[in-house]
Amino acid sequence: MVNSQPKIQVSGLQVSYGKEPALKGLSLDVRDNEILGIIGPAQSGKTTLLKVINRTIDYISSARVTGSVLFEGKNILETKDVHSLRRKIGMVSPLPVGLPLSIYDNVAFAPRAAGIRDRKKLDPLIEQCLQQAALWDEVKDRLDTLGTKLSGGQQQRLTIARALSHEPDVLCLDEFSIAIDPVTTMRIEDVLKELKSKMTIVLVTNLVQQARRLADRTAFVWNGELIELDDTETIFSDAAKDQRTKDYVNGVFG
Amino acid sequence: MITRKQWTTVSEFLIETVIRICGISAIIFVLGIFFFVFREGAGFLFSKWEPIKFFFSTEWYPTSVSNKRYGILAIIAGTASVTVIAMTIAVPFGLGAAIFISEFCTGKLKEILKILIEFLAAIPSVVWGFIGLMVMNPLIIDIFNVPIGLTALNGGIILSLMAIPIIVSIGEDSLKAVPDSYREAAIALGITKWQMVYRVLMPAAKNGLLAAVLLGVGRAVGETMAVLLATGHAVQIPGSPLDSVRTLTATIAAELGEAPVGSDHYQVLFVIGIFLFTITFVINLTAYLIVKGIRVQKGES
């Protein structure tokens, strides 16, 4: 399944917030239909990387970004049409945010904004997204209740359903399991394994073992730099090249 | 000798009492105002007051020698027309400005705009009236080719300028109260900024925005000096925005000094006062209940 042409190619990416550097010339590539796990301690720049990839970094006024991020051959940093870029690159943030709308409207939000109004088209799409996010069975009888009334784990799956609703090519997940229980986490992980056949997934996680379970390849990012990127098996074995990687995955630090 | 500990207890008690009195004084003042306005008007209200004639007659002849008539319909129409015109202008502009300041501008511009709008709110109403009289009046005469520019339109425009700062500052506060995570979540879905405002922020801040509008209405209904100067002060039901009108507040302000204390006329003016008091009370109470609604919702989520 190793593909020659990378889906996303990050090269020499530098990001700083004011004088504070967050990424110091990071380069990596994301392959088609893989789950790329990104691990590393807090403040190492993982979230910043995701924010650059779907250009939500634009809303942080102090951020300075240089380098290039190629997606489908075009530099994301220079693209004019950020809205369609963000539709192609879905994002799930660490804390679940149910928009103050009904469950149905939450998932229908992006399709509607893109101009799909017909219930006949929306209904199956919403069911499909909620199915994919493993939430359908729990909410199918109360799609009109407020999304914010769901439990934390349900809201997180709702945000995943929402991110799937605009049928992205790439799904970025930023520490999605931070607010949910282990059982729900496992369910979402199963979902991700299935989704992999349809899209590319970038999984930023604090849980080293989660990357080990899910990721095809794993990147270890530390202090704004890529320390090592290799097949997950390699990273989690003695074959890892960098001592810091070994120490981190074995829990010596971080 | 009192010990340090006793002194602490005593001073604590004193401070608490003083603060308590300060707090309660607001209630006392409101009740006091209501009591005195009511007392002045009560004599007429309970003996000679004919509500149907009062509310549904346009004949306002309080100083007629042979047949005094106190019908305020035309004056209510005056207040209503000026308020409607003011809100037609102030609501879109005020909410638009609130959205712009809160969502679309940053840094220096934002600070400057906020300061300017605060400044707008601080201009005394008589100055607004003066602008209506000296600036708007000739403008309206020129633009619409009418003999007199002191009209409902003039008063409405002036009032809208006075209501806009209130709508902007409360509207902006309520937009600011929407958690940033909503914005981030919405933006990450690939929608445009305006779609985010329209589909996420406005529903989320709906109650606060409504309260902003209502307080703006309250301001427009209650304002006196500016409309007294700008509307022409003619008792008639306006046929168009270019007719002169008279408002409830302006009637009280203009006539109270002329009416003999204790006379029917004097008392009727206080009845109008009670009526106005009731309107603004209802509007403020509604706004309060709506704002409280926001808090309850937030508490749940």
C-alpha cells in the first residue's frame, strides 16, 4: 500500500507565534490512504502542524508561517480558496464542540453551507456520516435535540460525523480521545480503521499506544522538529534510529 | 479599650451595612419615583380618567377654555412612528456594527471604533436635538423639497443615532460571549466567515442581540429632549415620515411647566408619565428576562 506520490508534502515548515518558535523547519510527507500518527510531548508543535494543513492558522494573528505544504501538488500556504481547502481537509479538535444546533443540523451544517438543501439528499448523507462516526444508533431517534446536550464522548463522535459531512480527502484528528472514555475511544479507533480505505488520516495523539494501535507510520515530533518518521513497527521497536524516540515511546520521558 | 479583633468585627459590620444600604437604595429610588409620579396623577386617574377617550381620541386640547379634551392617540402615534423609524435604521446599523467590531476587525481599528461608539453614547441628548434642528432640518427641506424639516423622519434619524451605541455595545458583548470554540469548529468545516456569523454566531447570541435591540427601543421611547427639538411638535397622526409629530415625552417636557400644579392638565401629564413608565418598564423587564434566558441556557450546557 506504499504509494510513491505523497498526499501531503510538508517541507521546511517554520511557524512562530510572535517570537516564540513552534515549528523549526519541519518536513514530512503523508501518503495516500494511510493513518499517519504524530506523537510527541505537549508544546512540541503537533497541533500547529494541523492548523497549518487546513489553514485555520490564519485566525491566529501572531502566527508567522514559512516553508511549503503541498497538497495535491499545490502549495496550501498560497491557496486562495481556503474554504474549499478546509472542506477537503477535515479537522476534529481535541475538545468536542457541539454547535448550538440540533444533532441533525450539526451534521448538515457544512453541506448546507455548500448549498445542499434538499432533504432527500441530506437525510442519507447525515445518516451515513453518523453511521461512520458510530453515533447513529444512539441518536437516530432524537436527531432534533440539541447537539450540546449529548455526552462528551457522543459530542466527540458528532464532531467526527460533522468533519465527515463534507466528504474530506484528509481527516485530521487532534487528540480526539482527550475528553472521552476508553470504550468510546476504542469504538472511534475502529471507525478510523474503516475510514482509512476512503481517506487519508493524520492522527495527532498524546497516547503513544494509540499511535501504535492505529498508525501505519508514526512521526515523533519534539520541540518543533521532526525527530523520526518511519513505519510504526520500526518506531516502536529497537530499530528506531534516534535514542530520544526510543526513550519517548518507552515512557522514559514526555 | 477595644481589642483589634473587636474592632475588626465592628468595622466589618459597618462596611457591610453601608454596602447593603447602597444596594437597596436603587430599589428605594425606583419605588420612590413610581410612587411620586403615581401620586401626582392619581387624583385624575381615579376620578375623571376615561381610558377609552384617553387612548383612542386624537383630540389633545388641554388648555381649551370651553371644552378641555385629553386624547393622546395622536401623541402615541407620534412616539410610535418616531420609534419605528429609529429602529428601522438603528437595528441593521447597530447589529451590523456589532458584528463588524466583534468578528471582522482587529487591532487598532477595533479599539478606535469602540472608543468612538462609547463617545457617541456620551453625547448629551440636547446636543442631538440641536443637530436635528440645525443640521437635519435644512437637509430634509432640501432633499425632500418640503416646507419644514422638523419631522418624524428627522426625530427618527436622531433617535437611531442615539440608540445605535447601545445596540452596538450590548450586541458586541453578546457576540463576544459566544465561545471561540464555536468559531473554530465552524471555520474548520470550510464555511466562509459570513456563513459562520449568520449560521452559528447569530443563533448562539440570539438572546443577547434581542436584548440589545429592546434596550435600544427603550431608549428611543424614553428619549425627550432630542425629539422635542427635532420632530416639530405637532399633534397629528403622521401620514408619512415627512409629517411633524409630537411624542409622549416631549408633551410632558413642553407642557408641565405651563400647567397649574394640581390642575387636570397637570395630572393628565403625570398619567402620561405613568403610561410611559409602564412601557419602558415592560421593555426593560422583557430584555432582562431574555438576558436571563441566556444565562440559564449557558448553565445547562
